[in-house]
Amino acid sequence: MSLTLAIDTATRRTGISLATEAAVIAQYYEEGATAHGEALSRLASQLLQGIDRSEITSVAVGIGPGPFTGLRVGISFAQSFAFALGVPLISVCTLDVIAAEVSCNQEFAIATDARRKEVYWARYSAAGKRLGEVRVIKPSELTDEERWLPTAGDAVEIYGELFPYLLEPLFPNMGLLAARAAEFSLADHAPMYMRRPDATPPVLP
């Protein structure tokens, strides 16, 4: 049996799952925008209890876009786990995973909370294919045409008044990611930080 371990810490929700291409074995989530490290360790311990790790054949991880600290936690964990097992690491865009669950007969958008009163935003075709690049932007700076697109992602909870047509889901489905990781795979493994970290070293005089 081939298993994929999937991890995502790009949103305020920490998620982890284990699945084959045919079935989701288990998936766990925990809310908390600043507790990804503690949550991931705890959830991984639950998920992997009684699992023969030699059966894990790949590790998939959401590389963003997302806040620096949260992304670093998930990516570091995934890289270390994949290296220890000697299995491939599959990098995916978190917004693409959310888009894969959207049911919409026209173009739509995904918007997730980027903090600082901004969102990570991308446009998708009705078939769920990303159109153009992911942006980090204030919702009020989107064009009228962009804001009127049906929109999914957790930013619609926060800025609902600026997104008239709301869609689900709000967060990535980790079971879906683990089962279909190869479909979401990106050639570039670089984290999608989109901007500099909030904490920067002090400037020496």
C-alpha cells in the first residue's frame, strides 16, 4: 500500500492527513493562527500512531501563499520527514487545493487571509485551473470586476462585505490533497511567502 502524508500550515488552520489514491486513511485539523508548531507536532503524533512509516511513499506540503512563520513550520516538518524516509517531497499551492473543491460554472477567485488587512488572491477558471499569478493585496484594491467574482477561502469570513458572492470551502481539504497530491505538484519548491517576514533583524549602527 502506497501512502501520501499531506501537511498544510499556510492558513490559520493546521491540517495533516494520510491517504492512498483510493481512500483517505485519516485527517486532522486544528485552528490557531499562531500555534502551527505545537498543533502540527500534536496532530502528526495522532495521525501516525500505529502507522508503518515504511509504507509512506511521498510527502505533500502546501508551500503557500501564507505568513512566514506558519509556512516555515509546515515546510520544515515536511522536508525533514521526507528526507528521513527517503521519499519524494511534493510541493503544492494551497490556493489550488482550495480551488479543487469549488463548484462553480464560471470563473471564480480564492482569497485567504494574509493579515495586515491584506489577502492572498488568485483567479481560477470554472474547471479550477489557476489563471495568472497569486497576488497579495488589500481587498479594497481589487477591481470591481475581480471583487464580484464568486470567491472561496477564509478571507470571505473576514471581508465578506467586499466579496458579494461567497463560495466554499474556506480551507484546504487535507484528505483531498493527500489523495491527489500528484495532480497539484509544482515544479518550484520555493515557499510562496509573497512578502518579507514580519520580524527582521535589528539594523546595527
